[in-house]
Amino acid sequence: MTVPGSWYLVLSALLFSLGALGFFTRRNILIMFMSLELMLNAVNLTFVTFSRMLGDIGGQTLVFFVLVVAAAEVVVGLGIIMAIFRRRSSATADDLSIFRG
Amino acid sequence: MLLPLAGSVFNMAFGKRLKRPFAGVIASLVVVASFALAVVAWLGLLGKPSGQRVYDFTLFNWISSGNLHLNVGAYLDPLSITMILFVTGISALIHVYSIGYMGHDERFSSFFVYLNLFVFAMLVLVLSDNFVFTFLGWEGVGATSYWLIAFWFERPTAAAAGKKAFIVNRIGDFGYLTAMFLLFTNLGSLSYGKVFGSVGQLSHTTVIAIAILFFVGAVGKSAQLPLFVWLVDAMEGPTPVSALIHAATMVTAGVYLMARVSPILHLTAGVGTLIAYVGVITAFVAAMAATSQTDIKKVLAYSTVSQLGYMFLGIGTGQYVAAIFLMVTHAFYKALLFLGAGSVIHGMHDEQNIKRMGALGKLMPATAVTFILAWLSIAGLPPFSGFWSKGDVLAGAYQSSVILWVIGALTAILTAYYMGREVYLVFFGQRRFDPTVKVHESPKVMLIPLYVLATLSVIGGALNLPISDKFRFLENWLTPVFGNALAQSTISSSARFALGAADGVFALIGIGFAWSLWVKSSSRPAVEPAFLAAGWGIDGFYDRVIARSSTRMSQFFTDVIEVKVVDGATMSVASLVGLLGKYVRKVQSGYIRNYALYISIGALVILGYFVTRAGA
């Protein structure tokens, strides 16, 4: 049987909401970071779904770019998080308000 | 041409390390070498038939932009070679003289750097084959003149005089530049050959405008009315500088320019008349002012202005050869007068007031004799050089208008008078200086240039003797350059002789007056009124009307416009941004979740916009 495209869209919407919820409610930076990745991949799923539904390869191409950029972003983000860990051995996002204007 | 530049660069680099006289010796040697080269070039030109005496080198392409193509090149014709011969010749003599005169100065080598640089700029000016390159030299001599006037910049008056010379010259440069622009927009070229080949295409008004603007340039450079004030102040510079720049060479650049653009001037008779009148009135006004000066150099400065007026009289009446002839002989005797005055100042230990001299003839015999020869020459006594050259100019003036001739003749009497006054006050009469001052004759290195120049002043007239056409060497030499721009002489030889005799009589009258008034007495307030001593008050007038009002305007701008308007505008913009920032900074809390919230709100707004628009 073929799974209808709308299911994929619903799944990705659920994943995105889960990520957003996690991002807003959790205080640990690492968890927030994972939620962010979840949201990104939810969007990727939407792209691929629409690409299949509309027969347009453009959506899938875009996913590659998102993946590449996400990989790079993970490297930088994790690097920053590691540095923060070393300095203050905690990863609570609310402690980091030194950039307050 | 490049030799003085090389000398200047060399002295700039190593001058400080060299022992005292060597910087001067090197500087003098390069100028002597350029003189030798000029002689070689002259002999080369002499070998050609008279119609084709032109060397036109193009060294390299300098600027090429749109229609503008400028070459760096040299244009050697009888006119420029005449200039070069006397410029380098006199420069060489003055360089040698300076070795003695500046002997005690701390910045001995930098003096020669400037002097060499000046000679280089002057050669650029004279040799260039286009207007722009000439302008480069024109500005170059202006800049070096500024440095040299203000050479003793520790004295505030010298620094101010330098500035004044520079600023007044700017007015003239404006004329030159504008004339150049006009030529380029109308003819599309600035090289001498092309411009003079096609001046006929210009409309009459354009020609007049260009001629007048070039004349404005020349008026600034050659210190004519109404821009002559800078030259008198320029006497603050060292005396060899006054001799070289402000008597013999740079100030004649204006005359040279006028002679160069003779094909343009030829097309407009009216401008010629204007030039002639400006020249002769300047000559008269400056000669009057010279009668009341007490500074030995200021008499000579006014005298230079006056003589330059004669040259412009020659230019204006179409007597280009006479003007150039006067320029050359004037260079001889005026350089000699200045160097003689320098010798006196040197020997008197920096005394410049002629009222505190007197009876120096016995103490400084060599200086006195050469100075007197120069005096007789400038006074126009036959057979000295000044007689012949001034005679040519005055004969030309007589031919074109009797009024010009009368003013010129009056000036000739005044010239003989004020120079006589100076000679009697300095070298004759009572000794009026402090007896403790040890007056000494100058060293040989200063006297030799005086001897050479004295010889030239005496025999310089032989360049262009009006006895028969064969003896008019300079005229035969220069005629191909000016062609039909040159006014033909229509005076009969007997009239010419009468005019010459009259010139001699004028000289005698002037000298006689000076003798009767000044040989016994040193103070005659009746014949030296204060307003003449102040140069007719023209300088004071400029100071009150132009300098002070512009100072006041600048003051107004700094105090009111600058503070209230300019500062006000910038400061209020700055404080506005600051105020805005004060509120906006609160948005940046430092909490990531706040930022995330803002992003989501933004995303929702955008989403909402698309949803509602899609619905609509």
C-alpha cells in the first residue's frame, strides 16, 4: 500500500511542534540544541514530501543544502556548547545572559 | 634640464652629511653644467637656417584621457633658448654667490636643495611643449619661491611673506587655469604647436577671454598692478633668493608666458592696449613707491615691479623682442643690484636701512663700483645695457601711443632718481652707522659673480644695437618665433635717434635730482611721503578690505555657523540615535528563550500575512 502524502505532512508537523515545545520548555542547552535539529529535520521531511507530491526535484535538492548547513551549524554550535561547559560546568541557558543590552 | 633636479635630490639625501661648502659646490656645478648644455643646444640651433630653428622632443606620453593627450616634451626655439641661457647663466652665478652669502647659515644644504629645485622648475616652465607642463613648472617655481621666501621661518614676518606670495599667486594661477580650460574646450589640444596652428578658428570673444585670463596669470606671477604687493614682502627671503627669483628669473615667467602666447595676443588689439597700460601704470606707480623706501632691498623690489611694468609695456605694444631684450638686460643689472645689496647687508652685519649707511664706497670698493655700474645701467645712461633695452621699449611705446611714452619717460626719470638716491645714501655722504660696526668687504666667492654681472650689465646692450639691422642680433634671432605678431617699426632713424637722446637726458635729469637732493642730506621728508613709503597704501587697503573682512567672515563661520549649524546638526542626529538606542536596548535581554519567542512571533506574523492574503 502507499502511504498518502498527507500523513507525512502530519508527521512532520508533529515533529516540528515537538521540537518547538522542547526548545521553549527545556533549560539545558544541549536538549534545546537537539530540539532545534528536530525542527530542522521536520522541515526537511516537508520538503521531500512536497517534492514527491508535486514531482519537483527542487525540494529534495534544497534538503541537501539544509543538511550541509545543519552539519556545519552543529559543528559550530557544539563547539560553543563545549566551550561553555568547560567554563562553567553547567548548561542552563538562562544563566547565559551576559549579552544583555 | 634634469641636472638641477638630480643636484637637488642629491643634496636632499646627502646634503646634511657633507661638509659646509660642498653642498653648495655640487649645486653650483649642476647648474653650470645645465648652462653648458644650454650653450650646446644654442649652438645647435644657431647652425640651422633661421626659419627652422626648432627642436621639438617628445620624451614620453604623460596623460592620455579622452581627448586629452599630453606629452612630456621639450620645445626648444629661439625664445626658450634665450630664456634658458640667461636663467641658467644667472642661476649659476647666484649659486656661487650663495656659497659665500649663506656661509653662516645652519640650513646651508637645504637652501641649495630649494635653489636647485627652483632652477629645475624654471626650466620645466620654459622648455615645456604644452600648457599643462608649463603650468607644472609655473607652480613649481611658485612653491620653491614660497619655501625660499619663508626660508628663515623663525621670523614671523618671513613666514607671513611666504604665505602672502603664495596666496596672491593663486589669483594669477586661477587666470592661467581658466585660460587653459577655455583653450582645451575650444581647440581640444594644449600643445603649443597645435594651439597656435589653430587659434584662427576661435571666435573673437573667446580669444579676448583667453588673452585676458593669461594676462591675469602673468600679472600674478610678474607682480603687476593690482597684484604686486607680494613681491615687496618677498624681500624677507635671503638676498640671493631675491636676486634669483624675485628679480631675474621667476617674475619674468609672466613676461615669457605673454611672449609665448603672442599668436593669441596678436588676434586682439584691445587686450594689447590693456596690457600696455597696466604695464606702464605699474611701472610708474612702483617707481613712485620706490622713491620713498628706506630698506635697501625694498627699493630694488619696487624697482623690479617697475621694470616688469616696462616689459609688459613692450608686450602690449607688440614689441616682443624689446620686452625680451629688457628682460635679459634687466636680469643682468637687477641681479647685480640685489647681489650688491646682499654684499652690503653681509658687510654691514644685517643692516638693511639705507638711512643708517653712507660712505660705504671707501670701505667696500668692489661692491660700490659694481653697484654703480648697475645703477647707471638701470638708469638708462648710454652706453650701458639698460639704455638700449629701455630705449627699444620706449620707442615701441612712442610708436603706438604718445601717452604711453610720456608715462614711460616719466618713469625713466624716476628710475634714475630713486636708484641715484639709493647709491648716494649707501655709498656716499656721511657715515651714519654705529662706528663700532666692523664693515668688511665680501669674500671673493661673492665678488666674482658681481664682476661677471657688472661686465654683462655694461656690455649687454650689444645684444641688440639699433645702429643698423646687422647689429640687431636678438631681433634677428627672435623674429621667426613671433612672426607677424611682432609690431613693425615705423619710426625713422632720426626720430629713433632723438628718442634715444631723450632717454639719455631723462637719465641725467633723474641722476641730477638725486645728486642735488641726497648727496649731502639723508633726511628729506618732503620728497618721501608716508603713503608712498607704504606703497600707495595698496597693501594696507588689501589688508583692511579683503584680508580683514575675510578673516571676520571666517570668524563668523567658526563661531556661529560651525558651532550652531554644523555641530548642531551632527550632534542632534547623534543624540537622536542615542535616545532611540536607550529604549531599543531593553529588547536585548540576553535570554535565549526571549529571542526564540521573538522569532516565533515574527514567523507567526509572516504566516498570518500569507494565510490571510491567500484567502483574500
